[in-house]
Amino acid sequence: MTKSTLLQWLPQLDRPIWILSGGRLLSQIGNGFTLVYAPIFFANQVGLSATVVGLGLGLGSVAGVLGRFLGGTGADSPDWGRRSILLWSAAISAVADVALAIATNFPLFILGNILMGFGIGLYWPATEAMVADLTSDEQRNEAFALVRWADQVGLSLGIILGGVLIELTGMYRLLFIIDGITYVGFFGLIYVAIAETLSPTESEPQLLQGWGVALRDRRLQLYVIINSLLTLYVAQVQSTLPLYFTRFVTVGDNATWLPMAIAQSTTAATHSPTPGFSTTLISALFAWNIVLMALLQLPIARWLNRFSRPHALILSALTWGIGFCGIFITGTVTSGAFWWAGIALALMAVATVMYLPAASGFVVDIAPPALRGIYLSVNSQCWAIGYFIGPSFGGWALDQGRAIAHTFWLVLAGTIAVVIAILMVLTRWDAQHLHE
């Protein structure tokens, strides 16, 4: 592919969106350094109990809810705006890394997690509002996809590089220092290269009234149900599915079909069935899922331009449903489970990359321009809901035994009917709005 062909293939977006995405890629590499390894470090190296570590992570999530609320409100305020909120997000996250890097006790650990959750919470409504400000309706799928692509690739690289750094040095605290440096870099990039995008003519003087407008919007009320379910699906992939693969999948002759390096590392016998995928097989499956999402994010976003946002979300929901059925098959077959799991995770990758840009784009479509930050804050809160309910629901199902664990995936597939029914209502409302 020549340089000119590559430039034509890339999304034709304003320079600030590319800068914002590049900065996010940088900061997410730092996040990847700490996401997986922070709980291990504080439990095994610092000596905090697993309960305390879990409490710290939970308080960080609660702080994230508050951060999303204030981030959406501030992003729509003429006194703050999108740029100022992004600067505060980067600064607070950098301070959080300082606290975590020097933490040797419970209070500093809790403080670091609360600040990090709050800083990340501030980020999402402001950045998505800025992306919406800088794009036309036709560009938004690709613009939101680009930002999400930067998140996914950065986080994946960070997890890989963090693991390498730990193996080479064993210096866990260095991960927090590097993460803090990436946030400082992100702050500098925003400060130097990104201008405010909030139009003074679109900002309202009493922003708390904006929350009243948003929460009374019937379309947004229905959308919250849809988005919380779709986010719950994403949470199942990250929290419930790995444990399901280790406990309830039968590994028979899979190893004879795998590449030699993987086959030799798995504990599965080649002639007699054994329960559960090995860590190596699970890593290979989730690497496949992540790589597919990175490769397909932009092409699928461009393809979705031919559909309305509700129709794109319907396609995502249908794909999720088929993927969940694939997981049910994975758990019930006696051979070939690895390949069924690969197919199911490929479908879930497609479903995810269809969902992410369409969901943000739908919120922008229904939001008054003056309230984009608040509406996108509601959109971001759905992630908190999905990630609160999803792992708890999935963990409960796996603890009930094999029959419930298998049936759980069919129940999830059945909830797709609720998503599609609500989206059909929103589609009719959308059509009525176009004819008015």
C-alpha cells in the first residue's frame, strides 16, 4: 500500500481528533502498565489484604461515577468547557500515580485509587463531546471508532510491555511512574495542541437544569436500558468468560489441531477429555479477540455509515446473541471447543466494534448541542452500571454449577430480544423525527 493510498484509506478527520487519539493512545499504554499488575503488587509485594485491594478498586469505581457526573456538567459549562476538563483529568490521574507509586499503606492506596477513578471519570464525557463538536454526522462513526481504537491498542500494548518490564526488572513501582509520565505528556499535548471546542452560543447558564432535561428525555431513558445491557455484555467477556473457560469447557482433541508451541504448553490430554482451557489457550483466544477489534474498528465503523445508529446497534445486538450461543456450544461440545471459542470471540469482537461508535453517535444525535457533555455523561454512566451488575451476575451463575453456567449464556442471548425491541421503538421515533 503506497503512502497516498494509505492516506486516502484513513478517516478524513480534523487534526485535533488525531492529536486527541494519539494522546489517548499514549496515556492508555500507561494505564495498561498498571491495570493488571497493580492488584498483584499491592497484595503480594506491599502486603495489603485482598479485601483491602478490592475495596480500593471499588472506591475508585464509585469516584468514577462522580467524575463522569462532574465531567459532563463541566464540559457543557462556559466557565470550564471540554478542554479544561480534559486538562484536569490528566492532571488528577498523574497525581493519582504519584500516590500509588509511593503508597506503602492503606490510606495512600485508597487515595490513589479514588483520584485515578475520578480522573478517568472526568475524561470520557469531555473527550466524546469534543469529538462530536469537531465532526459532522457522517464522520462521527469513524471519529468515535478512532478514539476507541487508540484506547484498545494502547491498553493492549501497555499490558504486554508492563509484563515484559516486570519480568526484566521486577520493579512494580516503576509502572506507576511511567503511567504518571504518560499523563503529564497527555496534559502537555492537550495544553499546546488542542483548542476549546465548546461554542459560547451553545452553552446554557444553569447547567443543573440540563440534567433535568436529559433525565426527562424518553429516548435517553430507553437508551440507558439498551446501553447498560450492551455494556454488561462487554463486561462478561472480560470478567466471566475467562473463568468459564477454565472451569466448564471440556478439552479433548484440541491440542492435536493447535500450533505446536501452544499444544505443548497446554495441559490438555490429546486422547482423553479434561476440564478447562489452560492459561496459554485462554491467552491465545483473548489475544485473537483484541487483535480483531483493533483491525476491524475503523473498517466496520466506515461500513456502518450506511445504517442509522439504531440499526447499527441492532446489528451489534444480533451479533452478540450469536456469539453467546457460540459460547454455549463451546461449553457443551466434547471436542473442538477451542475452535468454537475462537469463532465466538471473533463474533464478540465484531459486535463490540459495531457497538462502540454507534452508541456514542446515537447519544450525540439525540442530545441538544448545548447538553452534549451531560448526555454523554449519562452514556458513560451506563458503563459503570454494566460493569457493576455484569461481573456479579456472571460470578453468581458460575457458582451455581455446570447446568446454570451453561444456561447463563443462553439467557444472555435471550436478553437480545429486549434490546432489539427497544431499538425498534427508537427507530420509529427516529423516522417520525425525520418527517417532522
